[in-house]
Amino acid sequence: MADNEQNKRINAGYEIFDSIKIGKAEFVVGKNIHAPSQYVTWECSNDNNYFWGHYFSDRSEALRDMYSRAEAEISFIKNSIRPAKKREEREER
């Protein structure tokens, strides 16, 4: 139990309970039972730099937001890579 306590991630009073890493980006969801909006999602870099918080009173809405943010990051990465591949294909012809 002590190891689990040491591995807890907390930001602004919210305990992070789930996360998704996409490339260099990480999206997290946290809970603070004392806050007016008990749930939050953040983008996170370097395991401790949290930004662009979205706040929720419902756990399922917060989780959906985290997944939606991760999907948007995947789309962004795909769209960033795709034009470079098309250029390479044209140059090979």
C-alpha cells in the first residue's frame, strides 16, 4: 500500500486516476471530492506540467473528454504525417 501512495499523481488538489499517452502528449483525468467540479482533464507534458484543464461534475463526461482529446491528438499526428508521405510517393515516381 505504501508504494501505491508514493506513486499517486496530484495536481491542484486533483488525484490523477487515469491517463493516455499519444506520442509526446499525455491526457489525464483527475478527481477532487472537495472541488465544485469534481473531475478534470488536462493535457500533460513531462509527467508534471498540466495545462488546458476541462472541468466536469460527472465522471463519465470527464472520461469521454479525455478520450476525445486523445483521438484529436491521433488525428493531428496522422494529418501531420500523411502530407509528407504523399510528397515522398510523388518524388519516387
